[in-house]
Amino acid sequence: MTEVIRTERKSAVLTPSSLACLARVPTVNLTAGCAHECRYCYGRGYRSHPGQGKVTFYTNLLAKLREELPRKRKKPATVYFSPSSDPFQPVPEVLEMAYEVFRFLLESEIGVAFVTKGRIPHRHCKLLAAHAPRVQGRIGMITLDSSITAAFEPGAATPEDRLSQAAELISSGVSIEARLDPILPGVTDGEDCLEPLCAALARVGVRRIAASVLFLRPAVVGSLRRHMKDKRMLKRMLDCFAGAEPLAIHAARSRVSALPAKSRLEIMGRLQSIAHRHGLEVLICACKNPDISTGSCHISGRWLAAVPGNSQSRLFQP
């Protein structure tokens, strides 16, 4: 059972991110901490994290957003949910706030981009479908193996639920991609995992995948050691980091332990080869892999903008 700590937000709701892919996009966290309790979550290392089994819920978030948005010199084109939590956590008040905040932004003609590993309620899906041109989502996946997801993502939706809601949203006209983040070395990086996952994503209509390999911070290692019951699986994964390299990722003052570039390139190459067979494009985010990639993962979506002087449109990232 998740303990919900109710508090009022003092700082601004729309906040900038230190990630390059989100440099020009305001972001929103409905909570600090997340009820999905993913064992590898990088947010565990943030100062705002409330601790195991807890989420801090901002009761005044919508009210502050209603006050804050009109004061903006320029209305944002889109808003991203969420840098360090999930908008679709299995907590009733969080889901209600997500619905109201999404509705307010969409009715204000502001686009919404999100990444989730949660179960999106039918009511929310209807809202997103009703505003499909202004919605772009990513469904987070690591594997189709329910025993692995239960071990690493105990509070998240099942792989079957995630695929089902991806299919539902795609059929409603919502742009949905997949996010394989993190790929767990020694656990989910093999062809036996990636092949059926890519096949399943292609079947439900996904055409693009953004991916990154797990990196470690002390808080993540501590979480894995405390919660992973399968110690052999944990050892196999951590042994992969024996030759780990310190890596400065494209986030403010952030250094992590990452697999050597050669190992990450090998994993990504395997994924790209498998994905290609299923008609899927793979994006490697340079924010988390500045040494092996220069491209964007387009985490905040790919939006069409009119080209001045003619009737054509162009893709842009806000």
C-alpha cells in the first residue's frame, strides 16, 4: 500500500528540465516519488524523493497551473509528463489530478506528451482520443516476461495491459511510440527478450522505439540489492558493470556508471537489427548516451507546425 503525503506545491508547476531533449519544453510532475516503485528508477536518487512506499501528492497543482499559465509571456506548444514520476500511477487522487490537468491543458489548446508504465483508465483514454492531434505518448516497456516485470516494476501495469492500451490509443488516432528504458544488461538485452517484444509492439501498431541501457547510481544499486529476490539474476546484471565507465550524461551535474560504450553499441545494434525486421525505427537518446549518439529521442513528441507562406507543415520538437 502506497502512503500518500498530501502537501501544497510552493514552486512553479511548469518547470524546465536539464535534459537536452526537453530543453524547450515545460514539464510537470504530479508527485514526487512514484507508486510504481520501479527498482531501477533514477528518481530514487533525487533529493525530493519521499522514500520507499511513499508519494508526495501536490493537492494545489491544478489551481497553481490555472494561475501560472496566463502569466506566461508565450503559451507553451506542449507540456511533458513527467521527468521523475508517472502521470498514471495506481493512486486515485493522482489519476484524478492527471485527468483534470490533462483536460485543462488540452482545452487550452496546449499539446500533451507523456511516458507511462501505468494502466491508463478508460476515462483518460477517451479524453486523450478526443484530443488526439494534441497528444503524443510513449508506453514504457522492458520485456514481455511478467516475472521480470513483477520483480523490477512491481506497481506498474502488466506488459499485456500496456500493449492493449497502446493498441486502443493508436486505433483512436493518438500517436503512440514505445520506450525501452532501461534495457537491463544480462536480463532483457538478449534476442530471446527483444525479438518477441519488438514483434508484439509492431502488431499493435507501434512504429518507433526510443531506447537506453540501464546506468547506475548509488541509490539505484541500493534499491536493487534491497528488493531483488532473485540474487542470481541481480548478480548477472551487476556483473555486467564490472568494466563500468563514469559517464557525464546531458543533465545538470549528473555523472553515472554506465556500461562501456562498446557494450552499449552492441546491445543497441542487436535491438536495431531485430526492430528493423519488424518495421520499427530505433532512436538512441544522446541525453543518456552522449558518447555513442548525437540524435534526439524526441521524448516530448514530434509535432507538426505550419510552414510560413505555404500550406505545408514541418516536423519540429518544441
